[in-house]
Amino acid sequence: MISFLYGCIKPILFLKSAESAHHFTLQTLKKANRLGLLKYASPASIQDPIKLMGISLPNRVGLAAGLDKNGDYLSELGQLGFGFIEIGTVTPKPQPGNPIPRMFRLPKANAIINRMGFNNQGVDYLVNNVKNSTYAGVLGINIGKNAATSVEHAVNDYLSALEVVYAYGDYVTVNISSPNTKNLRDLQSQVYLMNLLQQLKQKQIDLAREHGKYTPIAIKIAPDLDDNEVKSIAELLKQNEIDGVIATNTTIDKELVKALPDGQEQGGLSGPPVHQKSLRIHQQLRAELGSQFSIIGVGGIESGKQAVEKIRAGADAVQIYTGLIYKGPSLIHECAATIAFNCVPKKQH
């Protein structure tokens, strides 16, 4: 039912700007939930349980960070059939992000270019939303640095954000790969990454002792890394006993869409043009990290077939976002069911 309704309103949504349509859709979900309609309109969640980073997931399809930056719609999104939901990216202090317009649809490629710039209300606001949410599923919280914080001091922002959100997420993602915060991707280089991972790991150990709860940490990386960079990152992840990796974020490579309207806008490109790039990263990560390391695959999934390709390339679970914009909520059920039918879970992590 919800997919039918989305199909009816999608042409209207696409008359609005991408960012306006985004907020309108989420507000409509919230209104439907308040009226008690959402639970009747949403299909039953696919059951395909696995364990990832020590966490039990009901199925292998999650929501990628970015759709609900502040956890404002957690209760509503939690009723759509996801196996897990990731909110954020959130920064220690609130910030407005980059100037509007900053999100552009490329319908001929089912893609989006965004340069949002970590617009969010800050960690305290997000945590308050999590506390007040009725969502009882698996929750990831994605953290980043404030734009005003230099890369040299970025570790302080990540440690600060981790301390605030630690007790409220089932896992925490450290976003060092958005192309929309100046120099952020420099944190993927060995010179910065070793120090960041060392300090994150020590902070995780201290917080686990303080809260009596171990919250796994995953690192989110870019699709634009070369083989040597992926190899270096994998070695540092293992060396510092990081729990998982999310591959990948958006790409800065616009070659496949450069001839389309808005195809050369600044920002990160998401959707099908990222799919093959991310598969290459999944394959190399699995080869470098071994069978037991937890990998979440994201980037360009718009069908169950592509979700299966992510799993077969090395991912244990997947996340979707841009595909939802073009295909609607039915994509969640399609991906989860297709994975469950075609992919035997790896040995549980």
C-alpha cells in the first residue's frame, strides 16, 4: 500500500526541488504515523537474520545515513521494513551546511548530486530524538566533524561526538569520506587515519567500561580510493581493531553523468553511477580484511539484483538511500527478499 501511494505522489514530488521534496516526504510519513495509518500501509519486514559487528540484524537491508540527519523521523522510518537504520551525519555543534540549492536530481541516471555539508542540529538534539523515539530496532549513528574544525584538530570533534552518542546507538559510524566538507577526505590518508583510529579505539574502550556496554565502531570510506589507498586503510582498520567498514560514500567522479542537466554540479554523486565503483572497493576490502571482518555495502542499489551483487562482492549487509527516492519504499522489501533467497549468510561476525 505505501509503495502504491508513493507511486501516486512521486510525480508531484519531482515537481518540487529535491530538498523540498525530501522534507515534504518525511513530514508526510510523520503525519501518517500520527494518524495511525503507517503501520497498516507498510508491509511486514523480511526475516533474514544475521549477526554483524556482534549485532543481531533481522535482515540485511539498512537505511544509509543522510536521509534522517537528526533522528527526527526515526519512529516512522522504523516501520518501513529496514533491518537497521543509520541516522546522521551529526556533528558536535549544530551547523547550517552549505548554501541552497545543494541537492540536484539527475532523473535520466536515477542519481542525485548533493553538497549538503553536514547540515544538522548537533549531537545533543539527535540524542534527545533517539530518547523520545518509539523505534526499537538496530540503530547506527553517523558522526562527523564541524566545518569550522580543521583537519588537524578533527579527532577532537569525533571523540566529542562519540562520547555523546555512544550509549544511544547499536553502532557508531565515523564519516571521513564526505566530499562536501573541506579537506575531510584527507582523514583517509595514513598520516591522519592512524592517529584518528588509535584515539577512537581508546575512547571506545574507556566508554565501554564507563557504560558497561560495547558499541561497535565502523568507518565510512569513499569510492574514489585507489588500490593502494584501500590496502592502507584495511591494514589500519585491522591494526586498530575497528569493528567494521561502510563502503562507500558518494563519488566526486562525474564522468558518467557530465552530459546530463546538473551533471557537473559540485558535490557527491549517488545512485547507479556509483554501483560499479563501490563493488570494486567491496571486493578489495574483503580480500584484504578476511572473511570475519564486517563490511556494509552501499552505493547505487536500485534493485534486488544489485543488492545481491553487493553481497557477492564481499558485503555482509547493504544500505540504500538514493534508490528509495526513485523506486520508493518497495525497494526495501525487494532487496531484503532477493538477498534472503539468493545469498546464504557468511559465518556470523
